[in-house]
Amino acid sequence: LGRAPGQGRCSMNHGWTEHKSPDGRTYYYHKERGVSAWEKPPEMMNAAQLSAAAISTSAWKEYTAASGKKYYFNSATRTTQWSMPPELKAAADAAAALAAATAAKAAESAA
């Protein structure tokens, strides 16, 4: 990626701006550091995006047994357990809190 032409969208004071490449793909540019990235920097992510990123990069994955009960498998340690691992629980809790806050804000705006 080259240097960002013109001004991009920058919602916070973290230095990153969002741009479109000539082929239409979104990329992110940090002027101070002189770096660009195809993936959204964590500084630009909201709580739901951070939670999704944490879950997608976790070695833990959720599965459902034939009985319908959920279980968790860690591909790095080859461990299986019935209880949700703390890192997945934290990400799920953060996503649920954000969803509740978003719903409350939407209801407040509609009233």
C-alpha cells in the first residue's frame, strides 16, 4: 500500500484513517508512523469488533455434541472441556454488553 491520498475518515485521535484503494478495497493509514494496513487496526474497532477478533483468533472453538450440549476444543493444547473458556466468555460478555447498550440507545432515540 502506498501513502494515503487526501484526507480519509478518522473518528478518534488514534492517528489511523480509512481509505479506498483504486480497486475499491478498504485500507487504513497512519500518517505519523507512515504505515498502512489492509486489516482494521484495533484502535479503530468498536467493542463488538474487538470481541469478534478475539474469538476468531482464539485457539478455543465452540462445538455442539450430538446431544445438543456445547463443548469447547483448544486446537493448540488439544484440550476439550464442557465449560466456556475465560477468554471466550470475556469476549461474549463484551459483545452482549455492547448489544444491550446499542439496543437501549436505539430505544431511547425512538422514544
